[in-house]
Amino acid sequence: MSFLIFILLTLSSSTVHSTPVDDSQLLRDFYQQQLPLIAFSDYADGVYAFDADSKAAWLDINQFPPYEFSLEKGKNLFKQPFANKSHYADCFPTNGIAIAQLYPYWDEEKQSIITLASAINDCRLKNRLPTLTYESDEITYLMAYMADTSRGQLINTHMPNSALPAYERGKAYFYQRRGQLNFSCASCHVDNAGKFIRSEILSPALGHTTHWPAYRLKTGKLGSLHTRFKVCNRLIRAKVHEAQSTELRELEFYLSYLSNGLPLNGPSIRK
Amino acid sequence: MQIKRRQFIKKLLLTSLTMSSLVFSKISLGKWVAYDFGYRPIEKSLNELFPNKTLKKTYKINLKLPRRAENGNVVPITITSSINNIDTVYILSEKNPVPLIAKFTLDPSLEAYIGARFKMKETCDVIVVAKAGDDYYQTRQRVIVTLGGCGG
Amino acid sequence: MANRSTIKIRTKYFPDYTLVRTLIAHTMETGRNTAQDTKELIPAHFIQTLTFKHNDKVVSECHMGFGISKNPFFSFKIKQAKLGDKITISWKDNLGFSDTKDHIVQ
């Protein structure tokens, strides 16, 4: 089914590829048809849009979320001045508050995708500090704080023409089958969105980038979107790319553009 | 005469001590007992926590629990009850290796209301026992705990 | 940086009751898990007792085992609390660590 969509997408445009706008529309129409009961705004809640029982338990835990301590650490890390008396706030617009929806974006000069995590490290380099390991607690806490201040902001990923090749690569990754189980991201998150895989509901790709970092009840800690990409690939026995590698950034870029218009609601809780 | 005075003072001290202990006594759990939280099957745990007590089944204890726990690590529960004078509440998970999760005392100034988050090993009944003076009440509710899919 | 508290307390005051919720940073380790890297058993480390006081009077004593979830959460309702009342939550674990925190009902 997803292969069909891929063909449709490639054939639907008259010249080379369909535009990102067309892609998004096609996929949203597909979801609308497959999942008529899910309203657009519900996609921001992921699997909880599908099951009232688990949503009730999720909302219950959300009333006093267990990630509050990590969030507090993130806030303190964010506000702590660097050795040169500068702050993270000086690297970002509006002092770093309510800006997570601007990421990821295509940087014309650097000809690469900048994610929030890489922006944090760029800020550190600019201030002569060592970079943080991408899946470390410290960077995750910082991302949690910055996401929290951005709660409710609508995802608004820009797509300049020079970003199209990166977008296409991210899209190709999404639809490419891989690993021993020979799944593509689309196999589960498009073809079977809303259905069960063993005892879990598969979330649709629309809304995938809204709720990060996510506190996993399983691990008892916050994890980033790229950590989740890695786990997913490991589970389908595919090659695991490193967090913030070009491949995963392009995938995030594609998914983020798909989710344009949905509100950010991270950090959040997942199982 | 002196002996009688000594006896009188002794009696006075004893009575005052008992009186003061009655005035300040409330339900207290005392020290944490490792044995209560030991590994044993549910029947043994219930028998040892409530020896020779009848745990009357009641509809007057309400348990807000998910029907299916997304992850057995964190199961949220809210216990409410219309039974008067509940002084102690016990939460047990039938098939956990250690069935007793927690016990709480409740002062009369508190409502019969407790919220908590606990771990469940597998699908089983969550048992809540409430003690109101000399009466013990129980209620059970099944929670399904599943083993993943792609959550890893 | 000052010692960060492991206890967060939130209260919601209503005329007929006051909701008291607390979240505690604690691993509640069961002692049955192995560390991923060293493959050694992680020793049990969990809160055993928790005390909830209202204006310095103990209103709930809680004994628990490692069956309570990591980062424990508890909630209670006080029948008649007043604005300005003091809520105190204290805990002690099996390794002898403890913490306490006060909160004013607002």
C-alpha cells in the first residue's frame, strides 16, 4: 500500500517529484480516509487518540508528570551561565523561549539540516564549550525545557527549494523497506496506523514530531526522537544510524514538514 | 502508710501514662516490617496481614484503574470510598512477587481518598483492603498487563 | 548549586476539600534488575516510609515496598484545610536516605 503511495507521489507530478505540499495533502487525505474518527488536532496525541482507556491513564499521570525533575534540571542547565558569562538564551531568538517549533530547519549556508539538539551544540561551540553527546541526559534535559516553553506552538517547518533534495531523501528513507523484518516506517505508521501490533497500537506518522523528548514509563527517563528512531530500527533488525546523523535528521525533517500545523506538546509521556 | 503512698503514686503514674497514650494514640503503623513486604503468594500475604479477619466484599470502595495497563511499570490508581471511619488502606497486586504494594493510615481529617502509581507484573486483580475500626472491607479489580509489540 | 529537593508538592484548595499531590524523585529499585553494562545486580533501593503532615500533625503514614513505581506519586484530600496551612511530606528509604519538604496551601 505504501509502495503504491510512493509510486503515486512520484507519478503525480508532471516533472520530477511531487511537491512537499502535495505529499502532505495526499498522506493527510489517506489518514482521513483510513481513520475517519480522528480529528486533525488529535494526531498530536499519537496513540492516545485511539484508545480512551489508555488515554485516561495517560492524562491521569500527566497531572503530575514524572519528568518534572528532569524538566527542572533542564531549566537550571539552560539558565546557568557559561564560563564566558554568556547564556544559551543568547544563541537563540526570543532568548530561547518558545522556539522549538522552528526546528528542524534547512540551513542555506551550511547546506544541512539544523535540529534543536545540533543548535544546542552549535551554541556550545560558539562559546568555546565541549559539545554534549547527543543522547546524554544533559542535552535531553535542555531539550525538555526548551520544548516545554514551546508547548502549544504550531510546527512550522519551512521548505525552501534548496531543501528539496534533503526532504526527498528523508521521504525515501521513510518509504524504504529495511532490516530483517523488511519493514519500512510506512509499513507500520501509514499502512497499519491505528491497528495493533501484538498488544500495542501503531501511531500514524502525522504527529510523530510533536511530543519530544518523551518520558518512557518503561525506562523511567526522557528520550529524544532520534533515540526512538534507533530503537525502532533495532527492533526491525535494521541498521541503526547514530542520533543526529544525516539520515535521521533528514527523516526528522520529512516528518516535521508532514506535521506542519500540529501543536508541540513535549515533553510528554509514552509507555 | 508510706507503702500505700508509693503504691498510690505508682498507680497515678500508670493511669496518667495510659490516659496520655489514649489521648495521643491514633492508628500508627509502627516500624516498617520487611516481612510484610516479602516474597510470597497472595493468599499467604492476606492471611498474614489480616489473621483471622473477614475481609467483607463491598461495592463501597471505588477503584479508578485502567482496564489495560499500557506499561506494568506505572499503573495509576485512585481509591475512594463511602465507608465511614476508614483508618487504614492496603493496596495489593495479586500476582506480583511481593503482593503488598503499600499501606496507608488515614487520619479522620482526611477524606477516604488515595492516589498512587504502582508496578504490576502481569494481568491479575488489584486488591484494596480498607480497615474501619474492627471491620475490614475488600474490593478487587482486574487490570490487563500486556507484553509489548513494538514499544521494545 | 543548592541541594535540590527530591519532593514536589502541589495543593489545590477548594471550599469542601484540599487536594494534596506529591511527586518524589526516587529510583524505587527492586533489586531484581541487572545493569546493562556490568551485568551485575542493581541493589534494591526504595522508599519504605512516607509521612504526610498537616500543620505538623501526622495525618497519613505510609509503608511501601518496591512495588510502588519509580518517581513515586501520591495524592490525598484533606477535608478542611485553610489557606496558609502547612503540608509536610517526608520519606525514608531502605539505605537510610531521607528527605522532607514543606508546602503552604495557597
